[in-house]
Amino acid sequence: MIAEAFENREPQGSKQLILDRLRGRAVPSDGLPEVDPGRLIKFDDRIRQFQETLEFVGGESHLVDSPEQVREILEGIDAFSSADRIASTYPEAIEPTVDLAKVSDPHLLSSLGWTIARGEFAIAENGAIWIDGATLPHRVMIFIAQYLAIVVSRSQIVDHMHDAYARIGAPRPGFGVFVSGPSKTADIEQSLVLGAHGCRKLQVFLTP
Amino acid sequence: MSIALPIVDHPQAAKDFVNNVPRSHWHDDSLWFVRTKRDRQAQSLPEWEYLRETASAIKRHTIANLPDYLQEFEANAIRMGAVVHWAADAAEHNEIVLGLLRKNKTHRIIKSKSMLTEECGLNEFLIDNGIDVVDTDLGERIVQLRGETPSHIVLPAIHIKKEEVGETFHQHLGTRKGEADPQVLTEAARGHLRGKFLEGEVGITGVNFGIAETGGIVVCTNEGNADLGVSLPRIHIACMGIEKLVPRFENLAVFTRLLARSATGQPITSYTSHFHGPRDENSELHIVLVDNGRSRIRDSDTFRDALNCIRCGACMNTCPVYRRSGGHSYQATVPGPIGSVLGPTKDMKAHKSLPYACSLCGSCTDVCPVKIPLHHQLLAWRSELVGKRLLAWNKRVGMKAASWLFRHPRLFFTAGYTARVALKYLPKSLTHNRLNEWAIDRDLPDPPKQSFRAWYAQNRNVAKPEQPE
């Protein structure tokens, strides 16, 4: 029915057509609601809430006081100590074995074993961490590595998503992602399997 | 799908599924499990109802002011470096995507889940035009390999048993025959799809939210397939229904809190990716804005709120009809309560039985995170269908006869008397034959000895007694 009405249109004609259709029917509306911060959940202990929620979504967290501690914990993980190709934007703890600056094509990161990345802040209510794409030489490193570790300051944990978006402010051109737990699927009979297409496990290090 | 579908009779289409009792119960239990997880998440937030109200108000405001927000979105998306295309219908959407692929001489597509592209029949269209399309969401890949369509908008393979997935993977991916361990099967799919990701020349995704204020788009997944799929190739095509907009960046907070909690009972999806413009100066981000009937739904005061939908699937997980009859019985891109509202807006005649695939229990309305009055809309569809004379003839004749009977007290009395006597003496083979569909799975109660009016006259000392029995 619609297809007939829109036949023989000019290139770019559909934009005007759609807008005209929409403007042809004025719909009364109330204003855009503002969220009242007083009605939103607050956690007494945001660090604990974050850790518990992260565990619930399949991630692991560690309270650490120094970059050395991050290294020690990672070296105690078999999948890390046996990994060849490691990308890191946190060289204080882990020196990368892959020089991201020299990688011109993201496809070359296909055999990446680990990625150690920095998170800007974390969210208590859902165990998510915000990663700013501007800190990533290649955004694929977050998704293609077999294992992912994120380092974020435990002083930078907000209660909920409202505070999270307020904290990001006005987005610049580019990319950003909330990561909450490892990649997962339950598409086969609702059985939860960690490690769908992205990382198999997620380690989060909470620094001072 | 855009192609004209035959008229679907929901009870007929559901028959095989419902008659397989163990399977129907298994399906029912799987979805109720998801509904229970949703409840736990919803109850964990004291502001849950406040969030639903706010989300609904934001969406209603956005849909009312849609032309302004669309223009704001387009201007900001261009400012961020994206290319914006407008498609009035499914055919134009498909042509735009094919045009982009041809222009870039590309043939291998990696795709993440998008109900919009399902609605437009994009996969079939591209495959007919010699393009290799790989669905990367595990559930969608399973149904793609089996030559089926998704039976649920969030859990596309919810109707398939792990043994059947094992058989499909044995045939297509070479897994061991008889393998049915979800862990092993998922690992096999991971390996198989890694290769496809690396070969892909263009990544196609849907859009969960577009932001008018910033010109950005948000894509939510648990598997990380959309994110991986657009971080490797140079070109990202994002297909987006015009109703997916939110006005401001901060509005995302409300919707990212509601979406995964309502859908699968998670506090948020594993990955919530925000794209503002293309990856770098050598890359391209194309956003295709699609109407395909949405502006017409917006015209209707009764059905406009259906455009609030964020495609979480909560209404299907809770629907007693959906849970027992399976998604394919709706024979529409979107099944369940919201699909039964949207289906007839596309083609009233083809989907005329869907508003009746509903007991009007109202559970869908109770769980909808954006407060679409789903069961009211389904009821409203029924009166539209009656008005358009699209009701099945047996229902139409039956209703007319009942209406006439109720308007004639004497006849009503006689009919009641006759029925009471007849039911006492008629053999069951006559009352429970195949013509009486109602009685196929039900038994009639014993006929009462007297009518209610007679009983009332006898027991409640009324001045004017009814005619004697």
C-alpha cells in the first residue's frame, strides 16, 4: 500500500515525503520529562555493590593498591602467563607485546590473547565500566581479545546510569562502550555460556 | 516481511506446536524462567515504576515531535561524520543498502540482530542479489543455518532444542554427531563465526537508540557480535526505524536501565556501544532511517503508543498465548502481543486473527517498560476488524444471533429452556462433534435444573414471578 504511494520518487525525495507525512498529522504533546535525582537508588557502599553486581554478570573484580599488584594477579592466571599476544593501554602494570601504534589494520589483531584497557569510571547498579574509545588505538581490541582486563579507579564509581551519562557529558565524534561482564549468550536452551564472540572472561582491577 | 503474506489463522498455525504437549510445556517453562529473571531485576529497583512512567513520557513526547527530532538527528549525525539515508518503505531501504554494497564492490556482509532488517526482508533481498549475508548473533545464526526465521525478537532460537542445534551444527559446522552441550556448541559457533568476522567487508547492525541531540546511535548486545562486526570492516551500515529516537543523551539512562532488565533480567547488556560518526577518516558510517508504515501508526490516536516499543520482548515472555503457541504461529516478523498490534497495521486482512490470539489478561501491559497499553490496543483492533467486516463468518453470525436473542426476552427464555432440556437428553456424540470447536478440548457442565430468573423468583420473593417451568 505504502509502496504504491511512494513510487516514482526523486532521489532524496523520501526525506521530504516522510517529514511531510509526519507534519501532516500534528500530535499534541507534553514536554520532555526531567528525571528527579531524589527518586533514584543510592548505594551505601558503591564499591561493594559494583563488585557484587559484576560477579552476578560473570565478571571478576580485584581490589588492588598498585600496578605491581595488577601484574601479580594476572601472572597467576594460566591463560595470561601462557598468552603471546597482549595489547595494553596500561603499561604501568603490563607492557604490551603488540605495538598497537604499528598496527595499521585491525584485522591484524585477530590472534590477540589479552587486552588490558583503562576504564574511565564504573557503575554500581549494573557492574558496567565506561571505556572511552579515544583511549583505544583500535576499538576492536576490546572485542577481539580472548580475555579482557579493565583497570578503573574505585574512587570513580557512580550509583546509576543517570550519573554515568551526566559524567560523560557531551559526546565528541568517536566511540564509547559500557562493558558489563564478559561476552555471553543463552541462545541455546537458555543455558548461559560465557565467551560468545568477545572476551571469554573479564577481570576488573579496582585501583585507589 | 514486505512480501504479501497469505492470511494467517493463528489457531491453525499454532496447532502442531500446541499438540506437542511436552514441547509446548518446555517452551512455556523456558519463557517463564526469563519472565522470573525480569521480575527479580525490576523488584531490585525502588524506582522501577517511576522509570517506566518516565520512559513512556519521553517516548510519547518524541513521537509527537518526531519530524523535528528527526531533522535534529540528521543534522547532528552529519556533523559527526555519518551519512544519513531516508527510506519510505522496505523496498527503498533494501535498495539503499544494496546500492552502498555495489558502490563499494563488496559481497560479504556480517550482520548483527536487527528486527528492522527482518521486517524489510533484507537478507533474502541481498542473497537474491548475490551477496553473502552472515547473521552473527548465535540464535540468529542457528535459525539462518536451519532456513528458519526468528521465533522471538530477543531469543531468536528459543523454540529449538539443544539436540536440534547439535544436529544443525553437525551438518553445517562439522561438530560431533549427537553433541548437545551448549558450551561445546557455542564454542563451535565462536570458531566458525570468527572466520566470518575476519572476512566481512561490511558490517550491518540495527539501532537500539538514536540520539537527536548528538547524532549518535547506540547498539546493545550480550555477545559482542555487533561491536566486533563493525570494528573490523571499513563500512558500518546501521538500519534504524524512525521511532528509535530519544531527544537527549541523558535520556539513554532511563532506557538502558529498562531494556536488559525487561528483556532477559540482566542489569544491563554486556556491551552498550555508542557510535558518533565513523571509526576514522578512512571509514564510513551510514545510517538508514526507515518509515515503512511507522508514520501511519503515528496517525492513529489508538495505536500511536505502539511506537514506544523498544523491542525488549517482555510482553512475549509473559504472554500465556505466546508461551504455549510459539513465535512462529504468529507468522509475523514480530510475534507476541506487540506483534499482534503491529501486524494488522501492516496488513489488516492478513493478520486479522492475531488480535484474537489473546485472552485479554493484561500481563503484557503490566510488564511493558514503556507502558504501551497492549491489551487495550488488541481489544481496539477487534472492534476495527468487526467494523471492517474482517471477523470470521462463524464468529460474525454467532455474535449477530446472540445479539438478536438477547434483545428478545421471550425467545431468550424459550431458548434457555430448550437448551436445558436438550442437553440433558442429547447424546455426547451430537453435542461434542467436530463442528463445535469449543468442545474439542472442553466438557460442558451439567445443565442447571432451572434458569437464574426462575431461581430468583423462587428464592427472593419478587412480586411478579417468572413463567413456570
